[in-house]
Amino acid sequence: MTSMEKLKKIREELKQMFLERADLIDGALAALLASQHVLIIGPPGTAKSMLADELCRRIEGTDYFQWLLTRFTTPEEIFGAVSLKALEQDDYRRVTARKLPEAHIAFLDEIFKANSSILNAILTLINERLFHNGKEIAQVPLLTLFGASNELPEEEELTALYDRFLVRFVVGYIAEDFRFLRMLEAQKQGERTHLALSELQDLQRQVSDVTVPAHVYRGIADIRRELNKKNIQASDRRYRQSLSLLQAHAFLEGTEVVHERDLFFLEHVLWRDPSEHEPVRHTIRELLLGYEEELTELLYESREISDSATRPGASSDERARALIEFHTKLRNILAKVDQIIEKAKRLDRPLERASAVRLEIEQLQKQMLEHF
């Protein structure tokens, strides 16, 4: 089994285990492939830590660190105890074995509850992948940090840490009864598909080779412009980092090129407050699907015109005038469809829907002329 086949199998196994978590699973895997970090906001008992733990179990050769942070948490619990032997040499260095600085994947529950000294160290660690340990600055192997919280941070000093989580999800308890029953009836999972750390690193290299076409860049710029109009602003760094996530998402979908449809996943990247999630989602969908909705409206209008034109009971003069009027209306509609097609071509969007609508309107026009 190839590493890509293993990755797909892991993805499906996780979706079978964690119901109503498909986007979160894709986000976690994409973040792992892109070496980005994930924040999960939700109440206790929503499988936040379980998902991170289960994902780590699938990657052989990695170290996993998990901890519940409180305002009483000490640096020793997260970064390791101070080395007494190093102190004898006037070096305030920590023994980091089995602690966060040596983890490939980590889960920090209630991440915003820790004190400022811990949070500042975490910020440097997840942002620069560096840990200041005594007289040395060590490179850490961290691939992805999963942070979880019951609520958003309110203190200004936490803003920088909050912004370092590129992917953000709000989760709740299972909503649908039939999925809740599936969860209750679920049996303990048998064999797990595993991926070696070296295979994961190879997949990461492949992700970096995924092509980002020019129209995707333009699509991101369009999304940014429309969100700015709604006073929903993400940092330039966030937009820049989202490219690696889009590459990883496209790779998960089995393609070597980022497609416009991958931009839908930015709904989990560009909001700051959960109240902004739906406006972000709506804006992206409106930009990417807007022309299809316009096509549907033009097609319905053409059908109404055709029905009116072929309505019985009118005199020959009335029918002649109606023919000219309806023919002109359909011609104008076809011109609008052609404009949409040209715009779709410039943005490298799929043309099948637009071409099919144009063909149907042409057929309606032909039938109307034959009727008269």
C-alpha cells in the first residue's frame, strides 16, 4: 500500500470513528500535511483530545504530548524540569524528554488558561519552531499543535497566540439522532492503518509541489476584498499561510493542482469570532457559485418567456409583436450568458453548466420561432 493510499484509508477510518466531524478531520490532516496548527472550540466531551490522540497513533515514529492547562500549570509540566547538572555549570536548562519541545504532534487543552510566561514560550515554539533552553536555542520537531478551548480568549495578550492557529473549528455534540445512535452502537475499532513518519514527510514534500494557478490567487484576492467590505479582516500572514493549507486540501482530494473548489475550505481559516463564520462561508459561496445562480435565474426567465410566447389565443398581429419582443429578450439573455462564459473563462472556472444553459436557451429560441 502506498503512503497516499494509507493516508486516504486513515482519513476514512477517522470519519467512521468521529461522526459529524468530516471537515475537522480534513482540517486536521491538511494541517498535518502543511505543518500548520489547529484550534478547536467547543464544550468538554466533544472528542477534541481523542481526535488528536487517534491521529497521532496513526503516525509511527512520532512523539505525542498532551496536557490540560490551567492558571496553576507550571513551566516544568510543559517544558520539563530544570536540569540540576546544568545548573552546576550556571546553565538554566530544562530536561525536555517526553515534553512539548520534543513532540511531533501535541494537544493542549484549555490553551488560553495558562499564565503569560508559558504562553509566550508556546508562541515562539509554534511560530518559529524554536525553544530557548538555557544557553541554547533548539529546533523543535513539532508538526502540528492542536489547541482546544471552551471559549475564545478575551485578553489582548492572547491575540498573537490565537492568530497562530491557522485552522479553526467550532464543534458541538452530535446533532442528528441517527448518528448519535451510531455512536452508541459503535464497536471498538479493529486494526488501524499506520503511516511512518518518513512517509508523512515524503507526503509533505509532495504537498509543497502542488500547483497553485493564477486564478486561485485572484480568487483569494476577491474573497479578501469582499470580506474587508464586511469588516471581516484576516492578517496578510494568514492569507499567505492559507496557500499551504489549500495545497494540502487539494492533495487530500487526490489532485496535483489547487482548484477553485478548494477555496471553500477557507471558511475555517478567515474568521476571528465564531459569529463571523457564517458570513465568511456565505461570502465565499457567493463569489464561487454566484455565476451559477445567475445562470439558473436567466434560464428560468427564458423558460417563462418561451411559455408566454407560445400561449394560445392571441391574434396574428399580437403574435407578431410578441415574437419580436420575446426574440429580443432571449437575445439579450444570451448576451448575458456569453458575458458570464467570458468571465468564467478568465477565472478558469468550469464552463459545462454555462454551455448547457446557453444551448437550452438557444433551443427555446428556435422552438419559439418554429411555433410562429
